[in-house]
Amino acid sequence: MVIENTFGKIKRVDEAMAYIKDKTILMFGGFGGVGTSPLLIDEIIKKDVKELTLIGNDSGFPKVGIGRVICNGQAKKMITTHIGSNPVAGELMTEGKMEIEFSPQGTLAERIRAGGTGLGGVLINVGLGTIIEEGKEIIQVDDKPYLLEKPLRAEVGIVYAKVADTFGNLIYDKTARNFNPLVAKASDVTIVHAEEIVPLGELNPEEIITPGVYVDIIVTGKGGEWKWVWEQEN
Amino acid sequence: MVIENTFGKIKRVDEAMAYIKDKTILMFGGFGGVGTSPLLIDEIIKKDVKELTLIGNDSGFPKVGIGRVICNGQAKKMITTHIGSNPVAGELMTEGKMEIEFSPQGTLAERIRAGGTGLGGVLINVGLGTIIEEGKEIIQVDDKPYLLEKPLRAEVGIVYAKVADTFGNLIYDKTARNFNPLVAKASDVTIVHAEEIVPLGELNPEEIITPGVYVDIIVTGKGGEWKWVWEQEN
Amino acid sequence: MGLGTRELMAKRAAEEISNGNIVNLGIGIPTLVSDFIRSDIHVFLHSENGFLGIGPKPATSKEDKNLINAGGFPCTTVKGASYFDSAESFAIIRSGKLDITILGALEVDEKGNLANWIVPGKRVPGMGGGMDLAEKAKKVVVVTTHTNKNGSPKIKKICSLPLTAQTCVGLIITELAVIEVTEEGLILKEIFGGTTVDEVISRTEASLIVSKNLRVINYE
Amino acid sequence: MGLGTRELMAKRAAEEISNGNIVNLGIGIPTLVSDFIRSDIHVFLHSENGFLGIGPKPATSKEDKNLINAGGFPCTTVKGASYFDSAESFAIIRSGKLDITILGALEVDEKGNLANWIVPGKRVPGMGGGMDLAEKAKKVVVVTTHTNKNGSPKIKKICSLPLTAQTCVGLIITELAVIEVTEEGLILKEIFGGTTVDEVISRTEASLIVSKNLRVINYE
């Protein structure tokens, strides 16, 4: 099967990594590490870029997902919902070495979607009467209070897909979908690690989850695969 | 193939129609009539309910889609983006017999999505400096102005799907998808006209567009099929 | 063989689930609830990552690294399951389509306020999807030990820890009792066999109204 | 056989489209543009209803009632096409992923303001997706007759009709000329063979700055 790089989006991993630098605002797909690209995480660690701002659902596990980047001391800030599965993230926060901004999970997902959808913000009433209110504007709609939640975008987004065609149309695998379609849309440069790249026309238009219009760079290859916590337990 | 009505969602058309009454706020899927259920439109006309508030992309054509309901004098108000393809809608508006509230198409889609997603509103900067601003609150986010666009929900939504399983998981057909997945989520009672109903487990979980959690009633059957404008021209 | 304390609580929580319900189970004891759902009803278990229709745990070596529940453990699917992204997953919660969520707690109080995400200065794991679930599920059932490790009551007059959500809890299930949150206050509806009303009251900081139809739960 | 006026305008508009572009064509003359896109480049045509990758018109009797473009006509797909709902369709537009939209106009003015959706008291069809497209496409190309049916200029100093979007237009293509909207004002860059700069100026209400490198377009 000959893959024509019609749109010039298929690149080598080192070409993709040129976009990830010190201080890059980096958004990542994944939930507990599932759906985070092992290959791109590995490359970020090898390149050892510093002072990243990370945006994503959680801080992974110490040896799984974005947790590896955090444990390698590469992040100065994280916007996330949960760091409980990675004790190192908690230590870095306590020691003041990594700033953490918590968002409720559904709110984080909507903020990223808003960033990818060109919205100026969304009004959400989850977190009212809690410390999540702090610093946020409260907007009344028909006499009910909502928090003004601002959109989130990143300079670079890393996305893990099952299959990409050469335009960057993507499908995902089961629960590895999670935040990936949201991240794909909310990043200035979207880098996709696809397990497989297929020619244009191979994907069923009904089944495409992310239209290729959002994808800038497609890489493929093996590397960085981690042992899952449940494999470690066995 | 035996269809078990495990969730009691599969009903007769007359049972479904009991939810559509005089003054019902009714949201409909479809774009230029494509993706609007011919069967349910036909039943609405037969039942001749009055003073409906209609929410949907456009007013169809006089003999196509929601246009048939409008031409039958059943709507007192419509929230929509375009009525140009149905001259009767324009006449009713001019004569003061049907109130029209226009929303830009992307804004209407987001307002319906917001209604189906439990948001209090979305901030959009399409329509700034136009008459779409009128009566809307302007919210500054990081010193940029946005219109506060309120969510839209309906009492009843009518949705046209290609296949439903017995839980109401739905897939659509090509461009007949359009507003249907949004309407399915934004209605207190979602009535789906599916071309086919299949047993639970027949649909691939990766390909389901609307999770059945949003669907209350599933009907199937033929009726009301119209001749498309491009067929009339031939 | 009798059930352990955790299983008793899980079994009681499962009684809250009806046919056709959409249910989200938190991690810990709530996860055990799925083992006790009646086999003659059809419910869909929701997973925050983006998935409706969690099935049983897979056999060892049959795990799929891309089919994982929100707690991080391999799972399977039931018939009628669907995958979606995390925004859609929380749209289901936020739009009120979740019938029941069963959650753990650090503290619950007389108004049904819930604190279960942070112990300032000690444990700051983040709220994950807890705020969305507590705020938006139609019914919030809390399953928790009656007191904490030091023996201090977790059912308080007023929560002292930062809240997860206000006035959200509907039912509290502990190893001692089942307590309903109402506008009149906390109603002690049921006690497990082996304890007494007096013991429950003495180990609860909040005021309890004892139901006239008190049920004593004796499973098996 | 020479091209008609409409086709000339469409052909000129097609020159604005480059390889890999995501393009939305309005109804009327803009729809004709697809016939003139260079065959050696690969572009994706976007349809507001929820579809990227519009292909050619199907043969008669090969139409699919569920495969329709935003203008209401049957169409086909190209390789790499994808379907999505209408919210996602406008997310593509609103997030700035549309490279070019080619639209009709009732009026355009010196600041690039566009009016193309309403003639108060006369024609009130609604804006459809026009506001989103005009406000959010990276480049807005207007294709319009130079004057209206009464011979009045459509390129005005200030639009008198209600606006579709402010300062959005980048390029104006008429049957007489190609005019670029810049911060300095409207630049007359090209005229079609058969007209003169003087004729263009006389039929335009807005001030025009004549380009020093004026191109005369003579197709074929």
C-alpha cells in the first residue's frame, strides 16, 4: 500500500518534536495514561525540554503517560483535574516546584472544547459554593448563577489515534478516545501519533471522529511503551 | 430477528404523538428538510396541533420538511437561521402570524448543544456589530467582547436516524445527520424515527453517534415521504 | 460465608438501582456495588473517561490496554455500550441523564453538603469528576465508613472540609446505618443487624431523626 | 466558446484557492467556482450542514436524498471526506480552520463591511451560516455584480443595509474588476478585458486606489 503524502502532514518524529520546546504550552490526550502517546512522551523526555505548561485530564502514574514527563521535572505548571495517581506530582506541588490549577473534569473538557470551537467561554454551574469559584466571574442567566469558564488552547497538542489517513482524519480505539478529539481541535499545532496511517479514502466518512482539518502533523512508530499499573500488579 | 423492547422505548407512532400538543415547544433535526422525519411531520399535520414553537435550522420548503407544518399554519413562533427557501414562512412573518427569531447558524447549533449539555450559555463573537446584538448581553473576556448566547431546549425533539438499537443508540446517514444529534440531546422528550430498529449489541460502540441515554421514544415506519425540490425540477 | 462490611454496604447501595438506570460508581467501595445489582434488571454503568456500558472485569491476560474504566482498571463492555469523548461523557452527567452516582465521602452534613476531594495541607489529589457527579446526578448516594480512622464522626452538623458540592447528597450508607437527607434533616431509616439506634446516634455528630418504620437489615 | 460573465468571475475567484485549502462556497455564482479549481491541487470543500469534501454533482438518477450540500442540491464525496453534526461544522469555521469562503453580496464598503442577508421590509430570508463564514473565514472573497439591477453601485462608501459582519471582506470580484480591501482603502488591482479603469470608477461609489501594477484579465 503506497501512502502518498499529499498534504505534507506525514513527518518524521524529530520534525514533529521541533515544535515542542522549553516553555511550550502542551496539551495532551489521555485519561490515566490511556490514550497518551507512548512514543511522543518518550521523545519529550529524550529532548528534555523544560518549564512546560501541561494541560490534560490528570498527571498519569509515575511510569505511565504524562506522569513520566512530570517525574522528569519538565513541567512548571499543570491545568488538570486530578493528580492523585502520581505522588510525585503532589510532592512537586507541595514543594512549590509545579503550580497546579484544578478544574472539575467536565469543566476542563468543556474549556478545551471551547478553545477548539472558537467560543469566548462557557457558563457552568458545577463548582458553585466551592473553592472552584475563587477568581472566577459569576454571570447570572435568567436569575441563575454560573461560573464563567474560559477557553483553553495550547501551542502544541499531542494526540494518540488508532488510524489516520493522509489528510489527518482520525479514528480512535475504545476508551483511548477520551480527551484526544478535544485536544486535536484546541492546539495551534496538533501532532498525532497514529498506530497506523492509511491512504485517503480508506476511512469510512461516517466513522471519522476528528476531521483532518484539525491535524497538522502525523507520525507513526513504536517507542516508549510502558507497563500499565495493572500489569505491574500481576 | 426478534427485537426485545427491554427499555420500553419502542412505541407506536400514536403513543409518541401524545407528547406533541397545542403550544408544544418542538425542536426538529434537518437542514433543508434533509434529516427531518417525513413520518413524524405527516403525523403532526394529521393531528393538526396549533401554536407550536419550532426550533430548527430552517423552515424547509413548502412541501418538504418542517415547511409543511408551517404552511399548515401550525406554528406561532420559530427560532431559526433561514426561511428563504419557504416563501410562505416569509409571508406569515410579514403578516405578523408567525414570530421569527433569527440566530446565526453556528450560534443556533451551539445554543442547542448548550441546552443539551447543561451549560448556562456560551460566549460567541459572531454577530457583533450587527442587529444580532440587539437585546443580548455583551460579556468581556480578556478585553474582547462576546455575545452571551443562551441555551435552547425543547419540550419535544424529533430526530431522524438511520438505525436505532433498543436502547436508542443512534447512527445517522451522511448529511442527514446535521442537527439531529444536537436535537436528540436538548429535548425533554426525544422521539426518534429510525429507518431500522436493531437488537442491543448490533451497533458497533465506536460508531454510535448518539448514546441511547438521550432517547426516550423510538418509532419506525413509512409515511409522509415528500418529493425533493431537485426531483420536482427533473 | 457472610459478607464483609464493605460488601454489606455495597449490597445495600445496589438496592437503590432500578431497571434502565444510568449509574456511575466511584472508586473504592462504590465499585463493588456492580457485583450486587439484580441480575433481572438492565442498567448501564457510566465511566467518566468516555464510555457507557461497563461490563465485568476481564479474565487475566484478556485485558485490553485501551478498554479501561475511569478508575484505571481493565474492563469489558455490555451489549449496547458506546464510546465517546470526555466532553460528551460529562454532557451526559451535566444534562441530568445520570440517574444515580454512588460516591465515597470524607464528610457529609445535615444539609447534604459533601466534602470528598481535599484535605488542605495534607491530601490534595484534585476533584476529578467528583464535582460534576455530586452536583448533577439525579440521586447522589454516599457510601462511607461511619467514622474516620480516629473514630471521629464523618456525618457532621456542618462540613469543615472544602466542599465538593452543596446540598447534593440524597442517601448515606455506612457500615452501621442508612440515613436519608431531607429538608427536615437527616432521617435514620435503617440500621444493620448487630448495631443499635443508640450506637448510631452516639457515633454521629449530626442530629438524626429516627424513622418510625426503622428497618433492620439482615442480609442472608 | 467564451465564458459567460458568471463563469469569468468564478474562474477568477478560483485563482485564490491553493493546495490543501479548506473552502466554503456560497450559493449562486460562488458555487460555480468549483468547476474552475485547478485539477493539480487537492482542496476540501466544506458544507455547512455537516460535511467536508464535497464532490461533483451526481449523474441524474444517481442522487442520494441524504447526501446534499448546504444549498440543497445532491452532491457526491471526494476521498477523505467526513460527516459530522452542524455544531462541529461551525466549530471548523469558528475556530479559524476555513481558509477561504466565497460569498455573494448586496453591498460591500470601503472598510470591508459586508451586507448580504437582509433588505429590511423587503427580503428577510435570514443569515443562515453567512455571519459565521464572513466573520471567521481566514479570507473572505466576495463575488458580486458590480451594480444592482437598477444600476446602482454595490461597492459603497458605507454600507446602508444591515451588516452581515464588520471589516471582514478581503477581496471583491465583479464582472468588471478585482478589488482588494486594505487598511489604506480599496485597491483596484485588476480589470477584465473589455472594460476600462474609468468605467469601473464611474460605476463604483467607494473611492478606488488604482494599482500601479494593474492587471488586465484576458482568459483564453
